[in-house]
Amino acid sequence: MALKLLVISNYRATHTVRPEAEIMIGLAQKGMDITIMTYGDSEYIPKFRKAGIKVIEYYPVERYNKKQRQFIREELKRGQYDVMHLFSSRATYNGIPAAKGLPVKVVLYRGFEGHIKWYDPSAYIKFLNPRVDAILCNSEGVAEYVDKAMVFVKNKTVTINKGHKLEWYEDVEATTPQELGLPADGFYAVCAANNRKMKGIPYLLESFKYIPDHLNAHLLLLGKDFDTAENLKIVKEAGKENRVHFLGWRKDSLRIVKMAHTFVLSSLYGESITKSVLESMSLGTPAVITDIPGNRELMIEGKTGHVVPKAQPKLMAEALLKMIRDPEKTAAMGLAAKERIRTRFSSARSVEQYYQFYHDLAQG
């Protein structure tokens, strides 16, 4: 008899949720009996149904709501599920109490490091709740963080990455510097992110003051609110107004990432395996990233890109200079990055690991 899995997650935006959604489709293709509870306007619903997945067009919109909990509980009773996987905060707040007294195994998802403390009472409502049977983490760094918080409950973490498929990016055509009004012979480093403190953007901007202008290197920043007064001041004081370009949020960001010689990420904390780095590697663009837990698992130093200490702009500049001065090796790193996605971080590998994880948990 096929394992019965209930998933509660938000599948509204195709690009954002694709790795997770494709894992569910892959599991259904392997014969798993899956029901997904999500928003009725989720873009993936037709694909789910085509794969034989039952979809319940319902999603908890509040953290604490008796009707929401009751709705989930009734579905658990009706469906006689082996495992319920809760991927979001609101799903977790409602799903855990809904499972009270029922034989279903409860799994939570954790995709970033931070905000779980053993001394915080609210943590025992979610990740440290004894009713939770397992916590699936997207990286070893996140799992290590969660394990440290489990002082009064047993460790329940399992690490499985959300892999990618290279074919998702086959139709992406690289833009050209000329389309962006930039010189054709420049070296381009690109960062695509949300401008939050954890991204360490000031350190990235400062790194460019160590790169001589005659090398014609340019930094392209893709995302909203990068052009803050603080960031503009750093660029101006470094004399890099013609080398740092604030391009804003763009629909064609993947085309720009594919054009670039390298992707850069200066994150300081709080991340797992960043999707934008997975995307750049899938496009054949090597990366320079900081050594925070999670992301550092992506890279093979000197082969698929470079890993540098966080908050060290001079060391990041040195890594970029290696790439600028050795274009052949940089191109080879891009090919190696793509191959690493095909093998170590593939969606097919994730499907197999999820499949084994759910079965082991249900039988345990």
C-alpha cells in the first residue's frame, strides 16, 4: 500500500516554489499517494493534478484559528495519512495541534538558520514541540543550529537539499552588456537578492574599492532598495560610481546572471542554501560566497567558485581578482558549478532522499 502524505504549503509563485513542488511531483511519479493543501490560486495546481496529486484548495491564513485547525484535523481523520509535512509557519501553527492524538507523523521544514532558542517558550509551540516527529532541514548548517536548540527534546533533524534541474534553465538566453548600456569587454559580477542586513551588501560594495579601475570590472545589483543612502555613500567614497550599477528588480534577472562572469553573495548569517546561488550554478555562472553555514556546502573552493570569510571585503576582492585575471579558469569553474548541480544538488537526488525519509519515518 502506498504511503499517504499530506503536504500543507504555499505554491502560489512558480519560480519561487519550483524546487519543492517538483519534488512532490517526483514523489507522486514514484507511486506515493500525495494530497496537497494550498491556496486555490496556486500556479502549480494544474501540474499537481496532472501528476495524480489530490489538491485541496485551502490554506491557513491565520496563526491561531480553531476553524483552520479543525479543517486540517478532519482531513487527517478522513485521509488516514501516514505523514503530514508542514512547510510554512502558518501551516505549522495550525497543523501541529490538529494532529493531537492522531497516529500521523508530523514533519516540519526549516530552510534558514536562526530564531530558535531553547529558552524561548514560543519555540515549544513549533520546532521544539514534542509532538513533532522530524524536522527536515535544507542544509547541514541549519540542522546543526536546530540540534543545538534541542536541549529538552531529542534531536529530530534530517538534512535534504531542495535540488534543481538543469533543464529549468536551458531556455534562458544570456543578455549582453550592450543591452544594459555597459561595455562589451567588461568583467561582470552580479548579486541578486533582497537588500536586508543579513545580506552584508555594504561589505560587498566595499570590496570593489580594492579592484583597480583599469581591469574594467563591474558590479551589478539586482533587487529592490539597494540604492540606500548608506550604500550610495560607500560607492561614492570609493570612487566607483561608474563600476557599481543599481539595476533594481528585473524580470530578466536570470539572463543577466547567465551573462555575468561570476555571482557574488556577501551574506552574514541566517541563510541555508540560497536559491540564487543554486540558480547561478545551474546557469553555468560560478560564485564567490561567504562561509556561512549552509551556503558553504554548495561550493568546492577553487573548482566551482570561491568561499571567503564573511565581512571581509578585501578577501572578497582578492577572490574576484583571481577570476578577473584568469578568465579561462573562471569559465571552467562555471562548467564545474553546473556539473555539481547535476550531481550533488539535483532534483532527482532530492526526490530519492525525500522518498526514503518519509518511508523510514512512517515505519519507525
